[in-house]
Amino acid sequence: MMFPMKDDALEREVQRQLEIIKEGTVLLEEEGELLQKLRRSLKEKKPLRVKLGADPSAPDLHLGHAVVLRKLRQFQDLGHKVLFLIGDFTGRIGDPTERSETRRQLSEEEVQANARTYERQVFRILDPERTEIHFNSRWLAPLTFAELVELASTVTVARLLERDDFAKRFREGRPISLHEFFYPLMQGYDSVALKADVELGGTDQTFNLMTARQIQRHYGQEPEVIITLPLLEGLDGVQKMSKSLGNYVALEDPPDEMYGKIMSLPDHLMIRYFRLVTAVPKEEVDRLEKGLREGTLHPRDVKSRLAFEVVSLYHSPEEAAKAQDRFDRVFRHHDLPEEMPEVEAEADLSPVELLVLAGLAASRKDARRLIQQRGVRLGGRLVEDPQALVEWKDGDVLQVGRRRFVRLRRRP
């Protein structure tokens, strides 16, 4: 993509790239600056440096992360360089965005363990040849106190208190630790260290990203262009996808689990998922949306297509077809899975004890809740009383919900 062009050809290419980059975005700050950067990039045959930062606060990347990662991949396909920043230093503090209280600081061991999984998982989407992996401890840890004071001088306390989360905590008299104020400053300094031309993030990162532009100016750099992407709702259909909320689809989920999770998605989110996390062309998604609206397509069939597309992206079309077949046999035709874990148990255990023993419930309280919600079957029969002994024979299946099965074996 990076070759000399005549002015008219160059302008057509600039407009083509702009159109691709803008699709699906929420905020572009500033479009005129991006046009200027694209023109210079093409004229000088020098790729833009496009940054995304991620604190390794949990070990799994999920489809919510994939929304931004897929936009980064578009930049790579247009010939640009991605700077994937793992916040091994900032991760010890934790982003205070949307927090009602100070985060627990992670240990260095926790951060490093999570960071190793991030390095591996991002390449399920990004092109390794056009990706630089960076760790912000390299430049943040050596900062002297004098350098930290200079960094702190770039933003006022009044500006920091404009953030909704800080402002709310301040009004309600809840503590705000001083180190939390430094988080957006450090994120901005990352952009200085990397000389970023563009930075991407979710809409919840807007304040931090805009602060980075201000900090780059202070250090004599051309401010980066900011692009924000929508936050993806989780499987509960309400809150944003998050591992802590348990409503996520991890990029490394096995095919069957990934397929089953997508099939549990509320119907009203299907088209949004098609647009944000699949490679299905816009025109085809528009056709699916129209079919659902007019009733010519069944939601179950559209959701099955969605699950197939997601599993194909992160595994393969062959694995997606197998997952689809296994799901249909279990949930449409009510067959049991061919393979499932086996657990030995005593004959006189209650359903609650069996659920905990089999690992299908986290605690006795959790087990009782599952039974009361009429979500437990043993040997094909609904379990209704948490305490009553239920007769079962060797080989019977203990089932929770639609996707979790264990075969029970009588302990000798």
C-alpha cells in the first residue's frame, strides 16, 4: 500500500482508508487531523503508528476486546503499524474508569502472568508482522521524581475531577487515592513514549484518550488522533462484557463452549454482534436484520449463523460445523453429548452434595439456587427438592442448564 502516488490517486486512497476506518466508530477526534496524517503517511511511505493499551487485569481477552482489536486489524490491512501496549506498570494500579471505589492493586506476579496470555491471544486477530508489543514498565518505572512532577503539571485537579467517576466519588465523600489521579497521566505518557499517531479504545476510555492528546502537546509532539469504539454488551444483554461479571465469551473458549454461549445471547443483540464481532459484510448483515424485522427469518437460525461465524473466526469453519452439529443434537434433538466428564459418588448423597462434588455448583448455596430455579436434571428427571435423596444408577447424567453435563459413577 505504501508507494508513490499522483495527487488524485493519493486522495482517492486517503478517502478509501478514511471510510474504512470510520465505519463502526463512535468518536473520531479529529477527522481533519487523521486526513492529514493519512496523506503524509502515503506520501512518505511511512505507516501510521496506531496504539491500543490493555492492562492485564484478568487472564482472558474476550469478544469485548475483539471489537477494538478488529479495528486495529483494519489499520494493519491498510498498511499501518499497530502498537499493542501491555500495561504491566499501570496494571498494578488499575484503571479507575467507572469505578465507585479504589481498585485492589495487583501483584507483579499476577500482572506478568496475565500479560503472557495477552501476548498470545492478540494474534488470534492481529497480524504479527505488523504488530509491536510494548510494556509500559520500560519507561514508567525509571521516571525520576522531577520527571513525575513535570508530568503532573500537564493536567489540573479541576480537569481530573470532571471525570464522572471521580466527581461522583468526591461528591459522596468516598476516598480517591492520589495514585488514581496518575492513571490517565501515565496512559498519556505511554503515547509520548511510543510517539503514537492514532490511539483506539472503548467509549469508556474517552477521558483518558483526550488527556493523552494534551500530554503529547506538552512534550512537543503532534497529538494523536482518538478513535473510540462501542462497548459490547455481555451475554446478559445488559451490562458490558466483563470477566468479573461472568457474561463474557473468551477468545480462547473451546469451540463447543463458544458456540453454546453465543446461542444463549438475547435475540435483540444478534445484529449488534454481527456488526461488531464478525467478518460478515455489512450488506449481508443488513439483509439479516431486514429478515428478522419482517419475520422471514427465524431468530434461532440467525443466531446459529452468528455462532458459526464467531467460532469460525477464532477456531475454523470445520470446528464451527462440528460445534453446530453437537449443539443441535443436544439441544434441538435432546441427545446427550458423546463425551462428558465422569465423577464417582456415593449412592446416598443429596442432589446438593452431588452438584458440589461434580463441580457443577460452586457451593451448597449455589446448588440449592440452581435446583430452585428448576435448572437441574438427574437421569433425565427434574430435581425439585434440594434435600431429598434421588435414586440414580451408575452412568446416569447430572445436568445443569442446557450446556453442563457430568456422568455419575457409583463409587465401589
